[in-house]
Amino acid sequence: MNGHPIIVPKSSIPHPGRINTNYFLVGYNQRMPQPPPDAETPGSVACVYELVSGTKGCPIATSTNVPTGGVGAIAIVDAGDYPTAKADLHAFSSQFGIPDADFQIVYADGHKPPEYSDWEVEEALDIEWAHAMAPKAKLFLVESVLCTSKRCNTDPTWQAVKVASELVAKNGGGVISMSWGDPEWAQERDYDHYMTTPGVVYFAGAGDSGLNYPFHPAASPNVVAVGGTYFNRDSNGNFTYEQYATGGGGGGISPYEPRPSYQNIIKGIVGSHRGFPDVASDYCCAAIYLQGWGEVGGTSWASPTFAGIVNAAGLLKKSSHDELDMIYKEYANSKQHKAYFFDITQGDSQCVVGWDECAGVGSPRTYKGK
């Protein structure tokens, strides 16, 4: 991708009926003593998205101002145990001048699940970047594993989503990020009710399989679906423009979910069914710490990043519908849309002015309207 060699782990290869992660490894999957010099950092992302003050061009090396906000709680739902989570999160935070998190690991069914190395990368990415965007929020990692009488699969469970929802609601409200998903299926609407707990706004990665690829829970009307973009930088490392992550990022029209009322403004585009993503965030490539430094990409990064930004904005909407009602009303107001979002129009022929399957209404611009 743009000159970066990438490795797609087995956990990120979609299989109908199985949940997959939405990340890829950048480089050669070797841990390094320092963050890769071309990997985006909390400071560089916050600078580009105008969340903090920074120098022109937001170069990675010198963009050191980081977000300082956060309210209530953020919960991350993932599969498998991550035994070094606390130490890794501390190392990541220390590197970038972020305060240590008020952090807790919770087992969804009360029992510690087994470890799965592919999911440990997912968990590191999720907790580190959600915390980076909203360091004052209480942070939960809800671990789960899906077991039947015959075997255990490395899938997050809907029970874990329920537990995460209860934790966020009891800790002042906030957001949940789900960086995983499943190719859509006819019965998916039976599970949408898991994402309706009052006081919680749900986010999900829109998938890494490109456009016109139906994907759940991103397609659920009860979720803020987050697509993927890419930061272009010049030879001096200065940010130049943001585009859809060509060939990835996820987006489509659901064959099963009806169009929610908040998307009436785009009914001429999506027709009678739910279109996604709603918004987008940088997709490649991020620094993470997992017993050493690495670099990853995917909407697995975009989802916790955008969720953290919304948490730090502090509006604490009571539901995903409330959050999305606000976002689409802002989209309908051209002045607000331009002030609060970057409209992504490059990366694919389907990326046009206004809402599209590339990036929804766009990527974040300041905390306003989030």
C-alpha cells in the first residue's frame, strides 16, 4: 500500500459466519525498539484533524501535542486474553506523553479466555488509540471467546457487547468500539438490539474489503460505521491531502438493513436500505506497542480513533441514533459540514462531493459536531 509491504493476518480474512478483524501489519512483522518513523502518531493525527495546535504540515516527527480530553467511559470489545495489555498501554502512553489510563480488563463470561496472537495485535491497537484520543475517559477492554460443545472460536461475543454496554452506562456514559465484523447475513437484524443501551454510542470498522462489500455490525443502523482514509505526505513529511484508502476502507449498501430515518437526507443515494460508512478516519498506518513497536493499518484503527474523538468532544449523546441524527443534520447544513468534516473526494471513482461509500460524510475536523 503506497509503497508499504503489508501482511494480512488470518484473523482479517473474511469468512461468512465467522467474525474477522480489520487490520493488516505494515512491514515485516518485526518488533522495533522505537516507533517506525513513517508511522502516524497520536500527535500527528490530532494535528491533521485540528484537535490540537500544531505546525503547518503536521509532520510526524515534530507533531507532539496530543489530545487531553475524555469523559465517562470507553469500552473495547475483542476476543482472547491480552496478558501484557496494561504494560503495553503504559509504554505507548509514555512514548507520546499521554497520561496512564484508568484501565480495566473484564472477562465477558467471568472466565479468562485463551490467548490468540492475531487478536493481541487488534487489542493493542484498539486500547492504545482509543486512549490516545480520549486519555481522561475510563477504559475497559472486554475480552471474550465463543465456545460451543465442540470447539472454541476466536470470535467476540454478543454477550461481550452487552457487558461492555453495561460498563459504559454505569460509568457515566460514553462509547464502544468494535473493530471487527462479519459479512452480512439474512438474520443479522436479530442482533442489532445489542447496540441500543441508553447512554452508549457504538462504533464499528466498516471493513477492509473495499467498496460494495456488505459488512456487519457496521451496516447496523445502531452503529456509527467508520470507513478508512489515507494521509498523503510530501517528500518532507508534510501532510498534503487525505483520500479514501484505495481498495480498502469498506463501504456499501446493506441488503438487509432498511434505511434509518437519519439517512433520509441521502435517500436519493442509498435508496431504501442503510448505507455505510457514516464517517471515516485514517486507515494507514499507525504506530502500536506490543512488547515492542510495530505499524498497522485498517479500519480496526479508524474505529477506536473516531470513537475516542467523539468521547473527547464530550457531548455524551444518549444513543448511536442521537449521534447520527446530529451528524446527518450537520451534513445537511453545508456550512456546518465544511466546518466539522473533511469531505473525501479522491481515491476511487465512487468518491464524490458529499456522502459516499468511500468515507460517509467525511473525516473529523475539530471536535465540533462530534
